[in-house]
Amino acid sequence: MNSLNFSCQWKLDTAEAAFVAASAVLVGSVFLGKDTSVWYGVVLRGDLKSIRIGARSNIQDGAVLHVTRELGVEIGTDVTVGHGAILHGCCIERECLIGMGAILLDGVQIGEGSVVAAGSLVPEGQNVPPGNLVMGVPAKVVRPIRPEERIRIRELAASYVELAILHSAIKSS
């Protein structure tokens, strides 16, 4: 039987007021920024490289974030990762929305203020320029993000900070 040999610094670094649901699984090197939220059934597997999630970002129910030996996962501030999304060895800049069930493969870069539509597949190595909507299988740039959509992305992230406060109160009572 082959065995996988690797070394891993098992470290969870959570900033002030980060909410992590009891059913979430965090493994390896995981860094959570201030006011982040990791919801029910989420898996953050930073066993080979680190996962870094910026302030006020939220990882919604059932999402999976995983790394490779070469690529970690980096998520900027004010990012929403929708329910059931899969992010593998990728980088998402600030103020982005990753739709429900979207899949982002190794080496993907999502530029600031972009949206990946629900159910889209962003293939390995794709670079989404800042401020664009991508959708489809494979995902393609459809159009620029409108100013009101950019505002909505920020509002969505802020609403999850508030929701996390409510869930933290329930959890501690």
C-alpha cells in the first residue's frame, strides 16, 4: 500500500469575531480574517498549503475549499462564496461573489469585483479580469459588472457579518 508522506503545520488562526459553525470542518493551515463566517457543513482543507480568508468574507453551507501541494486558496475581503461551491487551489480578490454550486479549479484567478454565476465551471488556470460576470461550462466572460451589482456584493458580505452575530448568540446560549 502506498502512503502519502507530507508535513503539515496544523494551525487555525481565527481573528476576532469570526464565526465557525459547529458542523464545519477545518483542517491544516487555515487563517480567518476579522468578521469572517464559515457556515454549516463547510470543509476547509488546508493540509498541504494554507487557506486564507479575508475580513468580512463568508463561506456558505456545504462549500469545499481545498489546496494542492503547490497552490493554496486565497480569498480577499468582502467575498461571498455561495452554498455548495468548490474552490480548489485558486485566488479570489476582494468584493467578489462566487455563486452556488460554482466550481473553480487549480490556478484560477478571479479579479476584484467579479461574479462567477451559480453552477459555472471555471477551468484550470483561467484568469477572470476585474469587474466581470462569468458564467457557463466552461465559464466565459459575459459582461462587465454594473455599479449597482458591485454595491450589492458589498451589502451581501455585510449582511453575513450580521447573520453570523445572530448565529453566534444562538450557539453560545
